[in-house]
Amino acid sequence: MDTKDPIIITDAEWREIMEVPEVREGWGLESGDEVAFFKSNVYGVKFYFVSGGPEYCGDLYLLQGDGLEAPMALIRKSGALEMIRNS
């Protein structure tokens, strides 16, 4: 896949995103919260990311709430989604 176009996040992917601890904490999610509720309160997009170097190639998810703070970025490592930490 060689595209920089955004990809729609599936409901299964939304469920997986909702299980990431930082996402749960950031949006105050509780067990049993519905995907439809979360999707209605978050801007989300997926990209198939290819780094210009030997760093990362794969899923990149960007999540933005209703504020103008920096978006949350998630990538897949060893099969699991995790938040990118900028330091």
C-alpha cells in the first residue's frame, strides 16, 4: 500500500483503541462504553505510515478531542496499539 490518504477506522479498530490505557484515561472511558458514543466525541483517522528511514512502517492512528491540544498518536508495536511518546 503506497498511499498517504486517510483510512476510515473500523468499529473493531475503535474498540481496540478504546482499550489503550492512555485513551481510557484521556477520555474518561469506563467498561461498557459504546463505540458509537466514543466515535461521536472524537475525531479519528488512520494512515498507513511509511517512515523515511528504518524507523516505523504500519498503522498510525490520530485522535483529537474537542479541544485544540496536540492530537494523540498511536502506532502498532508487536501487534498491540500504543501511544507515541514524544520526549
